[in-house]
Amino acid sequence: MNLTLITQSDVILASNVQWNAIAQNRPFFRWEWLAGWLAHQVDSVTPAVLVGSDDQGRWIGIAPFCVDCKSLSRKLRFLGSGTVCSDYLGLITYPDHETVFAEAIADWLTHNIRPGGPLGTIDAIELEGVSRSDQSSQYFQELLIASGFESHAVELEGCWATDLPSSWEEMDRRLSKSLRRKTKKASHRLADPTTQVLSSDDDDVAELWNSFVELHQKRRNTLGQSGCFASPNFAAFLQEATTKLISAERAELLIIRTDGKPLAGCLLLNDGITNFMYQSGFDPDNAALEPGYQIVIAALRTSIRKGLTRFDFLRGDEPYKSRWLTERIPLVRTRFIPRNFSSQLKHEIWKTAYSFRQWCKPSAVPTMDVD
């Protein structure tokens, strides 16, 4: 296997065909998501993408890294890390190349993270949003530890996923009695002639997008938060990535309107098997209509109608998610520290600061609900 380090953004932004041939349907691995994120982060990160290819030059694996220099430490991270909350990140490769590609990347990092190396000094490899149940990622991390890196793992909020039956009625029958009372009311409201469920599969994407952003921001602002769309970089990234993923049939926007006005909305990403609810929002002025239940039911129904067999609420331990027959999938952020004095010292400073932040943190309060 031949490994090539790509540090030029324009090369990555022009690699959509080779990239998606490997990423296939996985939305958080696809070029639209990761290269799109990079395009709006060029001032804060440097690409450091490692591509594995065969003797004919065909791409067979991608390690989607970048160097983040915003803090005291120079960190090697996955593209799409941070506030974007990309989940289930990892190395991107074909299933029959997972082991050999992980070994090649771990060996390259072991020998090239050093002063004067192709990446310069790297104080930490920080792998965020990795599932503990992802055996390929766990193997890659074990290789780094075996190569002499010190590791420090922090559990993040989990993802919450459920298997879908063949019909909404069958799923509804499985829910708790108290939740069925809520779904009955929500279903009646969805069937009301004054209510519309609009989808980007059939309706104008730009119009639905504006409603989605408005709903999300109104909900965040009610909670005293600025909302992620207050960031121009995030707003531009997500709109661009969503539009391209909709064209590739890997995303869908749902908007519920009541009396012609937006009530609730969500952004769904899919891999052909699972629908991932990436973001949602609703009008807090109409909380009495319980819009959260309506949008979850609409999302579950469209997932079942499309023949998808799993639904994932993604990261966040909000209490409502456990009510939908879900299982919690732990996610972690793990730092791997080279065994040199400077990196070890910075890591000790980081651990002290992290421990202090945890000690000062108030009891967890849900940041979003759909009641």
C-alpha cells in the first residue's frame, strides 16, 4: 500500500469521486460533509489527509485528518470535529482493507510525528466522536498505544438508536402507555387539514432550509443560547453540505406547518439503512401543540416508508430519546500523546485544566427536548 499525505485544500475539494467511492453512503464520511467542513475552516486548520492507494493508484483508504493549531497544543484531529458534532468518525476504507489500512496509518504516524517531520510537531492525536463498539477504530487505537502513545479517553454524550419495524403502527404498539398517549395526540394533529408535512424530496429546498434555521434558532434563543447558526461558518457549511447530500439522496429536510406557519423541523441524514436525526427545532410559541412529538413521529414515519431499518437520534443524552425504544451507544474522545517532554508537559497542563472544568461544572441540564 502506498500512502500519500495531502495538505492542500484544493486537492481535497477536487477529490469527490475518489473520496465517495470509498465513503459510499455513510454521511459523516462523505466528501460533501468532510470536505465541506474543511472549506469553511481553512483559516483555523491545515489539511493532513493520508490517502492509501494500490499499485494502480486507486484509492483504497482515507485517514481524514487535519492539524488544529487554535490552542496551546498542535492537535491532529478528524475533519468534522468540534462543534459540528460529527458522530461515528474513523478511518475510511473498504471493509476488506480495514486491518491493513489501520496498520499502515498507525505505522506512518508513529514514524512521522516528530520535529522536522512532514506534519511538524504534533502534541496530541485527538480522535473525537468514535463509537466504543466500532471494532475497526478500536483496533487502530490499540495500534497507537502499542506504538508508545499515551492515551486519555473521555466519554462524550451518547447516541441513541432503535431498530425500526415495517410499519409505524407496529412501532407505536411497542411504546409505553404514557408515550402512546402523546403519540395519539400528535398523530391527530398531523392528520388535521391545517397541518402539512413538507419534505425536501418534493418541495423547494431553499424555502424549507430558511424555515428550518428559523425554528432551530428560535428554540435556542428561548433557552438563552445563541444557536449554532449564529456562526456564519457553521451556517454556510451546513447549508452547502445539506444541499449536496439531498442531491445525493443522503439527506432530507422535514418541516411541519400549521395554518401555513412553520411549527417544527428536522434534518435527517441517511446511509441507506439508518436515518440519523442530526438537528431539529420547533416554534416555542406553540409549545402547547407538542411539536417535538409531531416531528419525531414524522421522521420515524418517513424512515419506515423509505424502507430504512434503523433510526438514530445521534449525540446527546436528553431524556426524551430513551423513551423511543432506543439503546445508548457510547461515544468517546481519546487523546494520544507522543512520548516526548514537550507533549507530555502540555498534556499534564491539559489534564489539570480538564479536571478543574469538570469540578466546576454544574449538574447536567438537558439542552434540547422535544416535548
